[in-house]
Amino acid sequence: MSCIIPDEQVFEYKEQGTIVVKNLLSGDLLERAKRSSTALEEKIPVPTFESLAMDAWKQREDPFLEIATRSPLVAAARQLIPESREEGLFVLKDAFFKSVGANQGCGWHVDDKFFWPAAPNTSGINIWVALDNVTSDGGGLAVAPGSHTSEFLGARDAIANGDTCALAQISPEWNARLEAMRETPTLQPGDAIIHTRYMFHRSDPFRDGSDAQRGPGVARYSVRYVPGSTRLDGGFGRVDGEITKLTGTIRDANTNGFHGLFLEVPLSTP
Ligand SMILES: [Fe+2]
């Protein structure tokens, strides 16, 4: 198996639940992602973000299908999800976002049942790739290393009833605790923040009055990977145009009637 992440970073990931991997995506694939993201931006404007596209791999295959299933992201996911060697590796969800202007994005959270449509206490990783520069003026992702442990179950519960982005209003105490642990990496295009499923993270809005706030914004593409035994119960997906409750394991999704929702990463890929 190829080891794209050095041992010391694998150790750091196990301890802290998150790492930054420089230059994970590069060259032609990165350039194509930057160009293609412009087309996605025009599609789905939502209030929380300037633009949002889930299932970019399906909506606009080139190059997102390739990034999700045939790029260094796959090698990183296989390395950090060892059970995927036996069970297979699946793309649970991807997302394209662009942060622009005074948009505040989403507060401290773990992904909810729509962004992470799987049963509670299942594992997996999110690989968040910057497609533009993230400077100290903001526009990127903040993480709270160590917040993936059971110590933070109370914070997860606080936002479990649908108020995914509102921890600051719901529980200022938990919010302050996470804020004190915050790390906000500066990144170049192609750099990735990798974090485990229950890592608390939030959008990092642009600093008010900064050049970056007036600029074209920061695009990012994120892919959530899980092993084949992951149960989907409790998650939701769009089946034949209807939001549907999911059941069974992700590797049985097609036979259970949830066609085309998830992607299995072919074993032959790097
Ligand atoms: Fe999230």
C-alpha cells in the first residue's frame, strides 16, 4: 500500500483527530478543479454559504469524480481508514463550497444527518481541500484538535436537533471551550485539512474590512470517506427526488434501493 502520509502525521491524526497535509492535490487535477468550480458556483446559492454543491462528482464529473476516486485523496483515505482494505472504501458525501464577503458560514459543529448520512458512532474521515489561498484574513476552516473524543458528547448533543450551525447561541459554554482549542491553518491551493468524523470544525469568516473579504472568495472541495461496513441508519438521502431515510450498510446501498447515492472507490486505484 502506498503511504502518502508520513508516520508522524498518522500518529498526530490518531492523537488529535486532525492534520494538515500540504500539496495533497496538485498539477493538472488541481487546475481543472479550480476551473470547474466556477461552473458549480453558479448553480446552487444557499444562505449560509455563497454557493454549495453536494455530489459534485455526479453533477459535474470532471474533475470531481476523478478527485474523489482516483487521486491522492484516496491514498490518504485508505491509509487513515485501515479497515477499508477489507471492507472497501466509499465516498459517503462530497461538497463544494465557496466562502465570499461577509458570509459567516457555519459555527462549531460535527456534520449532521444530511452532510454525514450515517448511523451515530460510525467512523470516517473528511478531506477538505482548499482550491484558493487561505490567508490570515480568513475564509478557510477552523478545527478544534482533540474535540472528537467522548468528552465532547455534550456539545454534539446540543446541536443534534437540527441547529447544526448555532452552537454559539445554544451553548455559549461549549462554544467558548471549542474556541479556546481553535486552530485555523493558512493554506495554499491543493493543501488539505483532514479530520475525523466527530472533529468539531467551523467556517472561518473573512476578517471584517480585509482585502480577502473584498476579493473573489475561497473555494474548497471536501470528500467524506467511510469503510464498507458503515451503517446508514439515521442518515437521509435523496432517492427519486424524495428525501428518504436510509438503512443498511453503505456497501449494500444499491441492493437496498439507494441507487447512485454513494460511490465505491475501485480497488485498483492508487
Ligand atoms: Fe461540516
